[in-house]
Amino acid sequence: MRIRLALVALSIFVASPVLAQSTLTPKDRAAAFRAAGFKFAAGKWSACGDPGTPSYSPGQIETVRDLNGDGRPEAVITEGGTYCFGMTGTGYTIVSKQADGTWKNITGGTGIPNFLATKGVGGWPDIEIGGPGFCFPVERWNGKAYVLNRHQYDGKACRPSM
């Protein structure tokens, strides 16, 4: 399971096209965090309300890339800790830079987003939401929001156990 989570996390970094984090100006970084619902305090970006537990890791921009092919960057922002995210230990938010320069919250939740080759409306990639277990939800963009499309494990359909 740890190997699978490591591979999912690694896939976020090696997928192309990838823009270096340094391509975001400090103003864009701050705007992206604010669009994701994060607040800056004590030198850290945070959103989930963790009171300072040992497992907590503050918000960070994991990757910046053009997910939907519109020429503008999207940022994957993560925050960690079991207080907020249970056994998965990670939460994510995806924000997108708009044509007017503002940032918009696209989706987010608990888990590790893995961008797939399959696509929804407007070229947005399907997202497999990884975490503990063996049957992961896959969300697809419908033109307004990411919604549940299917469940899969290693690319094959599965049924989540309840």
C-alpha cells in the first residue's frame, strides 16, 4: 500500500507538461492559496484547522501545470495530518488561474489526486483519488464540477467495500 501511495504521489510530479513551482510569482502563490481557502499565519499556509498535532504539515504547492490545455496553470495544493484527513493523512485542493488573472477553486478533498489520461469536458483529466484501500474513486469534470464517474484499482473497475 505504501508503495502504491508513493507511486501515486510521484505521478503528480512526473506528469507533463510540468511547470516549475518557481514559475508562480509570490503574488500568484498567495492568490492560489487564498483561492484554495488557506490563511497565512505564523509563516505557514493552513486551512484545515489542525491545532498543531505532530502529524500536521502545512499547505504547500505540490505541482503547477496546465491540466486542461488552456495555456494557464493549475496548482495542486496539499495539506497533511491525521487530525484533519484521517488515515489518508492528506488533503488536496486544485486551483486554476483564470483569463483575468484571478485564481479559482476547482476541486478538493481528502486523498492523493492522480491525474489520468481519460478526460472530461473541456480537456480536464479524470482524477483518481488515492488513499488507503484498494478501490479508488475516479472523478470527471462535467463542465461545472468534478463528480464521481467510477471506481477503479490498477485501471480496472471495482466496487468499494462498505
